[in-house]
Amino acid sequence: MEAVGKKRKTNDFPSRSTPNRHRDTRVLEWRGVLDESDLAGLQDLELLDISNNFLTQVPTDALRRLTQLKTLVLHSNLIQGVEASQLAPLSSLEVLDLTRNNIATLADGTFEPLVNLRELRLGVNMIRQGDDGFRGTFRGLSRLETLSLDDNGLLYVPHEALRPLSALRTLSLEHNRIGVIARDTLSGIAGLRELSLAYNVIRELPVGTFEDFSRLQKLSLRGNQIPEVSAEMVDGVNGTLQELDLGMNRIKKLGKLSLPKLRKLNVESNDIAEVEDDAFALLPRLQELDISGNRLEALPARLLQDLPQISNLDLSDNRIAAVPSTTFAESNVNVIQLQHNRIREVPEQAFVGLPFLHTLDLSTNNISVVQPAAFSGVPFLHILKLDSNQLATFKADYFNVTTDGTELRIVDLSHNEITFLYPAAFKIHSNLRWLNLGHNKLEFFPAELLADSTKLEHLNLESNTINSISSSDYSGMPHLRQLNLSGNNMTNINQTAFQNSTQLQFIDLSHNRLTTLHEDTFSGLVRLALELNNNQLSTLPEAIFSRLKVQMLQKINLAHNRFDTMPLDALRKQFIFLDDVNMSHNQVRSIPPKEDILANVKILDLSFNPLSPDSVEILMNEPKAARELHLVGCGVRTIPVLETPYLRVLNLSRNDVVKISESLFERPTLLQTIDLSYNQIPNLSFGLATIWPKLRFVRELDVSGNPISYVIRGDFTYLNNLEKLRLTDLAKCSRIEKTAFESLPSLRELSLHSYPGVTALDVKGILERLSTLEAVHVEVKDPVLQDQLHPAFFPRLRELGVHGRAVRSISTGALAGLSSPAVRLVLADTSVAGIPTKMLLPVPLSTAVALDVRGSQLTSVSPQLLARLDDRQRTVSLTGLASNPIFCDCNAAPLRRWLLEKLQQDRLDDDFSDIRCAAPADLSGRRLTALQAEQLTCAGRQTTTTTEIVFTTRRTTTTARPDIIWTLPPRQPEPELESEPAPADPETAKQAGVNNMDALIIGIVGGVVALIILVIVCVCVCRLCCFWRWDSSREYQGGPLAGPLALRAPSGCTCVKPGPPGPPAPPPQWNYLTYPGYPMVGGPPPAPASRSGTLVSSKMAVPPPGSYVMQNGIYGTLSTVGGGGGGRAGSARGYYPGAPYYVTFPGETELDQR
């Protein structure tokens, strides 16, 4: 489809705005409220994208007139249901996308009006219907070719419901919970061309599963738990299958497959340690083979001989230690990837007879030796990556070239041990364009090394030990454009070093020890961007940038030097072309007035200079064409009237500004970014709120670190276009109103945290008023993170940060409702000691979750969370663990085993490589992977095991407290995955809980006790009924419970004197239900010290717990709500003594009742 025009509505969301309309527009992307009038005159519209809005239903009225509409995109909305009546006016639709909504059910005939529909996407919803539920849903879709039901919690393939879809060619069921597939469960979809069952829980492929799929060309079983694959498993698709994806399974051995038409095979990230010699003998048309991320230690003997058409071969991330000679010989392969292996040597003729080899990646190995002629016979090799190895040099005889030279374009030799280079090292590489020698040990780099590399454009020599640049070192490189010499020890640069390098445009000389520069250093350069930061320069020659020497200087960075005045004489020569000047972190005090060079600079940074008040006045009050002005940490106290009408960015953070006058921003009305953080502004309403009406284009605002005492409604009025707001680190703030941010309809990023003076923050109320957020960082004042962040859970959310030391635990429903494709979850500066793994259960399986726990208080990582990091069905990553106080007791054993396993596999990320113990004292500071297993013990120590707390996010109704409070601890949740228990001493194991046999015994005993109690109650009721029917003149002798101990009181009472007085029962409000591992803030209030009175009469106001009483003719019991005998928490007896006592029933005669 050709897009003739495109109309977009994005501003002032969700406020109304009418964009320009074009009658011939066929493609429309819409953001905002949509009604019928918005689409008037667009009858020829063919594609409408209204995704990422807040639609709760299909906007039928607005779409009714679009008779030519063919594609409707409704993904990432809040649609809860779709009805046939809503789709009836859209009979012309061919593509309908309803991905990432809240659709739970689909009725029969829902899509029947869409007779022309060819593609239907229903992924990432909550449709858990099976064949019975789906039966009739797809009725009438005789032309449907593509159907996606990804991530809907399906337990099996609804093949019967899909059987009527005779035209169906592509079916995607990724990220579901399908565990079993067989021939009979796939019988209704045998006509498919493409089938994806990726990221399910399939454990086996029975023989004949795909026997009826005679047309299948692409099959994806990626991310399952398949342990093996054989030729019999793919019977039926032998003659048609072209692409097979078995990556991220549990395959240990790759056997022989017979797929003569297969072109792409992916078995990456399995456990393959062996490949049969003839595994690829029956794959004559295979072009792409991916075996990366496995456990191969040696290359198959006939790897390429059986693959005559192989093009791309990926063997990276294995354990290959050697590359035998001629292994890759005589092949048409184009790309070979061997990075992240254990190769130590590249032997002679390792890569020989490869006439079409284009890319060879040997990076991140242990290569220290490359034998001569190792790369012979590769005439068209363009890209060679040897970075991150242990090479000491680079020689020309690696290639054994006898002709005019190689065709190498890109060579990466960075991060090696190269100390010297032979003069002819690059002589044969005359076509070289990009060379990286950074992070080596070169002390000099003579010019003759690249004398023949006349086509070189990019040269990187950063982080070596080069101390000088000699005469004409780079003058013979006519095509050189970028040169990086940063991070060396250079003290001197020859004045002719860059002469005749007319194409050189970027030079990085930062992080050296330069003290002076010759005025002819850059002579002959036409256009230049210069990095001179982090040196020891104090002056620049006046003529260094003369137009006769440098035609155009566009950017110069002089930050972190020793200038006490700006080198205006040198820069003045380029006042027409110079756009970007960075003089931050120097000692500049004064700025001369009416300086032309400063008036024309577009980006000016003088941050962290001790500028005088007059200099600040000159910089801000004199007319300038600046677009960005940065004066961070310059001691600014008063902001003068700004005379910069084109200013877009103003950064005045870390100054002493107290007040913002209304007249300051009369001219710079185009401001988009304002940073006033870490000043002395007492309140937003003290000047700032009055300037917002003039700054309607502001998109970013930072007022963090000010002594703001409150944030109230109206502080951000008129900032309708504000997209980013940072309001953090407010030490003196005591109140933040939830309505303060309701006037920000376009806000996308919000940071609200670090408020020690705010005792309560209604996070949920704040977020309910902000429906456009994509990134949010907030402080939670509650001890448990539950549903406070739920209002921000829209599909557009990509980053979620939780701050605050008050947060001690996370509810398992804290992330319920999160449906973003990918989200970064940050736990910063919290008191969370453990992450509950079950909090990820409500998150869609297709959502990639990146956990960042920097600055938290995690003491251990559960085996379940470690298992989630290796989960093949869900993508979860963890960073920042090394910054947490890991307690190295028995609970750290699973983490240690996991780290050692990753270390052995060479898959341990840098973030996990330096996890150290914070406690106990004898292990503090030691690396966890360096400890022995027996050192991680819980003997004599308090364990750090945490319990996952389960909270519901549904609305509940408060009911009366239960009559009985069990004092046994609640049952611990069962672990999600089986894992090896951490070692513990017998005493610790005894406290861990009951085993299965104990639970069975307790259950039996409890059942017997309950039966006995039931029998007693029945007997008592029968006896009571019998007593009631006796003659009314017969005296009542105490009821069925009185027994022989009953005493007849003259007043008609049957009493037994209670036992010794004990601590009274607490009132119902003292019934504190706590969870294991979750301390109660402040502890429960104490019970009353005493209670007067004796229980002797039925006419007492409050009968004791456990008594039978009658009120309004109804018998019943009154039980205490508190727990704990003798006031001791956890006791099963209650606060009253354990001795029995009796309370009277009313007399059976009128006299007795009186």
C-alpha cells in the first residue's frame, strides 16, 4: 500500500486539537480523543492507526464512514470486549490488530461481519478460551490467512475452533502455556504454511506430530523444553520445511535430520555438547546455521563439507578451544562467527579456500598466536574482528597474499596486548576503511604503518600509552575523517602532524597531558570538531584557528583544563562558524562585554566556573543567538532579564537562585528545557508559577534539590506540553498534593522521590491523574508495595522506579496489570530484603522485564528468582545486585552455585562478577564465588530467609473479625520450581516447617478432633431440646453443659467460679495479623493492665469468650478475637486462663427469668 499522505495528532494529548486534513490521505496515525467529526472527509482512508490510546471499545461511530478502510490498528488500548455489531460497518477491513488490550472473551460470530479479513492479531490479551470457548468465534472468516493468539494463557492448541478457517496459512501461538502437542491436537490446522509455538512449555515431540502438515514451510518451537530432536519427529514436513527454529530448548545432542529443502536451522542456546558427524548430511540446501550458546568443545569434523550452500555460520558462545586446519576449507560460506569461545591459537590454513568469506569474527577469545597463512585463500574478506584477545602484535603474513593485497575494509584489534607493530603490518591492506587499535599498549604509532592505507577513514588509538605525535604522522591520509587519540600520555603534538589531512573532521585529544599547542597544529584542515577536554591547557595561540589555517571550526571542547580566562582571541577568528563551545570546569571569572563570538555561539557551556555577577549579567542580559546556555554551579544568585529569544535549553542548576521574577522570560518564550535543580527556591508558587503562561513550549523541567516546602495544585498550571518532570530530593518538603500534577496532560516521564519530611504520599492518587506516563520514579511511603503503581500500568510504560526506605516488601500482585512489551523495574534505595518471584506471574510472558536493584537492601536471592533468570519462556534480567548487602549464610548457597555455573560457562555478566559478602563479619568483603560451600552455613546465625507476601488487588468489603484466630503460623507458599535446598543445620531445618508426613498426621488428628467436637455439639443440642420440652414448673439445673459441678444460685443462676484472673483479652482492634518475615512498624499496642469484675451472671454486659448466651431467643457462643494465652503472642489459649468456667442460661420459668 502506497502512502499518499500522512496525518498525525500528538500535541496536547488528551486535549482536543484538529490537525490539517487532506482529502486524498490514505494513511492516518492518530493520538488522542477520536470522534466522528475528526474523520470527516476521509472516505478514502485505507490505514488507520489509533494504537496507544485509552479506548475501551472499538470506536464504531467514528469509523462508520470509512468505507475503504483496509487496515485498522487498535493495539495497546484498554478494549475489554469486541462485538459483532461494533465491527458491522467495517466490512472492508483486511487487517485488524487488537494486540495488548484487555479482551477476556470472544462471543460466537464476533468477526462474522468482516468477510474480507485476511489478518487478525489478538495477542497479549486475556483470552483463555479453549475449543469450546472459541467455537464459533471465527465463523465467517473464510479468507483469513494470518491469525495471532500470542500470550493469552492458552493451555492447548484450539484446533477444532480453527478447523473452519480453510484459508489459514500463518498461525502464531507464542508465549502461551501449551504443554503437549500431538498429531490429533493439530489435525485442524494441517494446511498451514507457517506455525509458531515458540515460548511455550512443550516437553516432547511425539513421532508423527507433523505428519499431516504437507505444506508447512516455517516451524518455530523456540523457547520450549524439548530435550531431543530426531528425524522421526519431523516426519511429514521433510519435503516442504524451509525454516526450523529450535533455539532455547534443552537439546543435548544434535542428531541427523532429513530436511532436503531446509534453508535455515536455529538451535542456539541449548545444551548441545555433541554434534554427530553426519548431522547435516541430509541438509543440502541449508544456508543459515546457528549453533551459538551451546556447550560445544570441538568443531564437527565434516561441518561444512556436507553444507554446499551454507552462507551464515554462527558458532559463538560455545566452549570451542581449537580450530583445526582446513576445518572451514573449500566452502562458500559468507559469515563465520566464533566469538566468545576459548580459542587460544589460530593455526596455519585455519581459514583457507573460502573464496566468498565476507565476515570473520574471532573476538572475545584467548587468542595469543596467529600462525602464518591462517587467513590465506580469503580474497573477499571485508570484516575481521580480533578484539578482546591476547594478541601481542599483528602481522601481514597472517594472510599470505601474493597479489595486490587484501579486500579488508574493517579490522578491530582493540582490547589486546599489542605493544608493537611491524612496518609492513598494514601494507597489504590498501582498501582498509576502519581500524580500531584502542585499549592496547602501544607507546608510539609511526606514520609509515599506514602509508599504504590511503583509503582509511576512521582510526581509533584511544587508551594506549602514546606520548607524542611526530611530524606528518597523519598528513599522508587524504581520506581520514575521524581520529581518536584520547586517553593516552601525550604531552606534545608536532605542528605538522595533521597537515594535508583535508578530510579530517573529528579529532579527539581528550584525557591526555597536553599543556600547549602550536599555532600550526591544525593547519590545513577544512572542517573541524575538536575534543581537548581533560588536559592541562591554560592558553591557546591567538592564530591557531585563523581562517587561513582552519576554514571552519564548528565545535571545541575545552572542559576540565586550567583556563582562567576564555581564549576569545583564538576563538574570535571563527565567530561565524563556531556553534558549540564547552568551557566547563575551568577557573574563568570574567567575561568581556559585547563579545561577538559569544553572541553567535549556539551552544555555550561555562558550568562550574567561578563567574562574577557582572559576567553572569553579560552572558544572560546581552543579546545572543544561543540555543543552549549551561551555567551549572557558577554561583548565580540573581537571574537577569534574558535577552536570548532563540533559547531552547537553560541550565542553572546547583546555584543560589532564590526568586524567579516574572519579567525574566519575556524574550525566551521558545524555551523547551529548564533546569533549576539544587538552588534555593522556597516554593514553586514563589515566582515560577507566574512564568508558566509565557513558556508554553516547555517540555522538560527539573526543580529537584530545592528547599521547597510544599507542592500544591496550580504549581504547574499552563504547562500543557510538559513531557518530563523531575521533582526529587526535597529535604524540606512536608506536603505534596495529589492534584498538583493534574494540569500536565502530556507528561511522559515523572520523578517524585526522596522526601524525608513527607509522611504520606498518595502515589495512587497522583498516578490516576496522569494517563500518558512512559517512565515513572516515585517514592512509596507504605511498608508494602501493593497496587500503588497500578494506575500507571499502560502498554506505553517502559520504566518503573520504586524508591523509599519505608518499602520493606513487595506484594505478589504489585505488577498485576502491567502489559508493556518491555519494562525496566528499578528498586532504588529501598529496604526490600527479598524479591518475591511470584510478582512476575501476572506479567505477560512476552514482556521483557529488566530488574535494577542498585542501592536496595537485598540480603539474598531466592532459587526461584535465579530460575526465572534462566527461564526460556520469559525474559528476565537482573542488574545492580553487587551493590546490595548480601548475607553469606546458607541462603546464599543457591546464588553461589548459580554464579559458579555461569562462570564455568563463560556467561557471567560483569554486573555479577563482583558480588561480595556484607555479613557475617568473618566473611565481610569476600567475593561470594571465592567461598567454599561449607562456609555458607546458618549454624548459630539468624537466617535471612524471606517469605513472599500475597495480597489481592481486588476491591474487598470489610467484614466482622473471625470468631477464632488460629495462632499457628500460616502455611508457607510452595516453591514455584524445584531447587536444591540450601544447607542448614538440624536446628534450622527443624524450624523450617513440617514435612509432608507431618502434615498428613496433623490433618488426620485434626479431622478426628473436629468429628468429636461435632458429635459433642449434636449431643448438647439434643439434650437442650429435651430440657426445653419438660414441664415449665420443673427447675432448670444448669443446662447440658453444667454437669455435676453446677451450683444452683438463689437467683436462678448456674455458676462456676472462674480460675485465677489472667491478662484480659484485647479488644478486636488489637487483632494484628502479621506475616512471617514482615516486622510490624512500631509493634502492636499493649493490652490493658487489668480488668475488674467477676463473671457470675448472664446479665453481664460482656460475657466472656467461649460462653453460650441467648439474645433475642437465639443461642450462640462469643469467642475472643485476640490470641495469645497470658498476653503472650502466639499462644493458643487466649488471654483468659485455661481453667473451665460456666455461665448461666436464663431460667426456664417466668420467676427464674425475673
